[in-house]
Amino acid sequence: MEIILFENNLYHLIQITKDMLEGIIIPKGSDCFDLCDIVRENFTIYNDSKNHYKMIGHDSYFIGCICR
């Protein structure tokens, strides 16, 4: 699975690795869309006034996921 980030007027695909998910509980039977929600909930902050998710500790915005 890859996440789509928007930064500096460019879209970037970032591969999600097991190391990135270390310490995060993933329920058994989760599919790619569930995993996308888990990643969003753990790595972003929602900005209500601008209606978007910002990555924690980065200047990039979370757009979504690609499930392959």
C-alpha cells in the first residue's frame, strides 16, 4: 500500500512499510481500506478550518491511499 501526499505543489507516493506501522495495533481481517484509515488516524491531524489532513511533523497533506 502507498499513501498519496501533497507537498510543494507535487503529489508523492510513499510506500507504507512494516517499520512505519510498528507499535500500531492492526485488527485481524483488516483490508487495505481499513489500513488506510489506520494510517490516517495515526499520522495526520485534521484541520477543520481548511478541511484537510496534515501529516504530523511534515508540511505535506494526506490525500489518500493506493491499494495494489
